[in-house]
Amino acid sequence: MPPTRILAFSDLSWGTRDRGSPGGGRVNPDSFLRLVEETDPDIVVFAGDAAYDRCARSRLDETELFLGLLGDIAAAGRHCVVVEGNNDNAMGTYGRVREAAEANPFLHEISGKVRDVCGICFGVPTGKERRMAGSPVGPVDVVVAHAPLANRVWLFDLPAACIVTGHYGMMADVVAGKAYVSLDCSPASYAVIDWEEGWRRIAYVAGACRIVMCPEEGVAATGCGAAELRRLTDGPRELPYRAEIEALRRAKREIATAGREEVFRCLLDAGIRKTHIERYLGRERSSDRQRR
């Protein structure tokens, strides 16, 4: 399989001030096309809230802007992988994106599906993280999601090498053995994934901070201080995100021997939010709470 480059965006900030614009203008299709031309990807991934974003709430026809952007990218012979976000159909216009994908072989709207694009298998569990993690779906290369934080732990149960999610929170790290990229409000944040029989290099950009991850070389960063780097690699809370995911996945195995009450108590004591615990492990039974 030849080397393939993937450029990933999410939550397109239509109409907000574009810091990358020479004239200090607003985010429009040119804001993204500049990055496409600079990074020269084979595949451009949009991980949700691209046809109507939560970052700007502009009065523009964002779906029409997005369709124009998709058309320009596809016209250059690049593939686009698109997944629906929680806001995308707020105006009842997302059907236009699905129709455009059906009419163009370079556009792939794959919400809730698994699809091979340029020899890379993309799995998209949007809104169905728990169901897809427990399904007989075979291994995928890249999971693309638009998942709330409390639902993301299920993504790490999927047989995949790389996870790309939109919706909220900027972060890049290796978590549970998978490259994890969380995007928020593009084009201020984006990721470039170099792929050759697996991910070989990920360049993650969040504002002025640039993080580079390689499987054997770890993480290097430029343009950000220690506190910002920690937030972007460990998450915003005291407990590192990778430690939370590992604790939750370990707890799932320990419930049978230690009991649900003890497992919940340990997770709460570790600083993991109750909603995150219950989304992954299920709610405590009333009999468990009564015994406390």
C-alpha cells in the first residue's frame, strides 16, 4: 500500500475570524483550501459539525459553504470522508450533503458505516459508540466519530489503530495503544496523519501549538508552554485522560470479581466523573446504593 496522507478537520468555524487569513477576514472555504494545498492530502476527513457548526452560530448558509468546499476538494481528485455531527441537521439541510456524496465518487458520507477509501478502512460509530464496540464488525484502521466526552471510552474498545473525533476538546496522544486525536473548531485545530500500513506520523495543530507524534519516537511539541502541552496531551483535568481510559477499561474486567460497588467507589475516588463511569459500565443497581 503506498503512503497516504489524511487531513482531518471538525466543527468548522464558519464566519469566525480567520487568524490564518492575510487580510484578517472570516473563515470561508478558502480558509480550508489553503490548508489542503499546503498539506497535500489524499483524503480529507470531516469529523462532524461541518454543515452547521456549534463554534460560530453564523447567519451564513453553512451547508452551502460546506458543499462548495467538498466540491472544490473533490474536483482536485482528493477524497472526502464525512460524518454527521450533532448539530449538522439542526437546520434540516444535512440531506443535501448525503445527496452530494451519492452523486460524487470522491465524497463519502459514512455515518454509522465502515468504508474503504484509498485502501484505508474507516469506521464511523457516530451516535452508536457502545453498540458498535460490541458488534461483530471487524478491525478498522481509523475510527472517525463525533462523540461526547462521556461516550468516548467505547471508541477505545473498537479494533482500530487510530481514533479521530470531533465535538469538543483538543487533544492528541497515544491512549490504550491507539493514536487519539480530538479536534475542536477548525481551522484553528486540525491534524495531518501520514499512513503507510498504519499511522507513521501525526502532526496536530491547535492554535499556535504544534504536536508531532510518531509510534517509536513519542511526542514532540513546539509553540506552546508546559501547561498548554499538558492540557493538549493529558487533558484538562488532574487525572490524565489516558489513565482514566485505562482505569475504566480495567474496571470493566474487575466488576466480576471485585463487585460493582467497590469498582465504582475506586473510580470515583480516582477523580473520574460519575457520568463517564455510568456511560461505560452502566448505572449502579438500587440494591448497591442501599447497601452503602
